[in-house]
Amino acid sequence: MKKVIGVISLVLFLFIMLQSCVAGVSNAMEGQGEISGSAGFFLAISMLIGGILVLISKDKKGVLITAIVFYIIGGLLGITNIGSYSDLAIWSVLSLVFGLLLIFHYFRNKESYSKSKKQVDVE
């Protein structure tokens, strides 16, 4: 499940980045003071970082927790700044879902994360 979330996040980064750039230009041209394009940019960056961290976290608890934090912060940032860029709601909810799925994965496989820590301590 972690690899799927990581790969989907990396692919979605490209779409979200493209859309947020277009939304940012639209926000600047309209002059309404919306920041949904910028929020989309930060959501895309947080999904990129979270996706990379998920892909490199084999049995490392700290790396997985950091990825979860990036997904949740990115999702909350996007949810709170939805404006004319309405697709931001979809990507934000998806980021929060990824964070929740990773939390579920962590608690389901908590023993494997504890074993890898004990093996390092024994050596």
C-alpha cells in the first residue's frame, strides 16, 4: 500500500502543480486576492515530499511519520484555502486520505517497526 500511495503522489504532483500554476495566474489576473493557486503549489510540494518519504521508508518509523505529517499538513492547507481553484478540494481530501491510510498502515504493522528498532539496538 505504501508504494502505491508514493507513486500516485508523485504522479499527482505534476497535475496539481500544473493546475495550481494556472490557478495562480488566474488569481493574479483577476486581482481578487485569492491564494488558492499558492495553496495548490504548497499542497503539490507536500505531496511530492510525502511521496518520496513513503517510498524510501522501509521499516523506518520516523520517516513514515514525517510523510504522514506532510500529507496531513498539505491537505489541511489546501482545504482551508479553496477559492476559485475548486479542484484543490479534491486533491486536499486525497492528501488527507493518504495520511489516514498511512496512519492505519503504521498501527496495523506496528510490530514490524518495533522489531527493526530492536534489531538495531542489539547489534
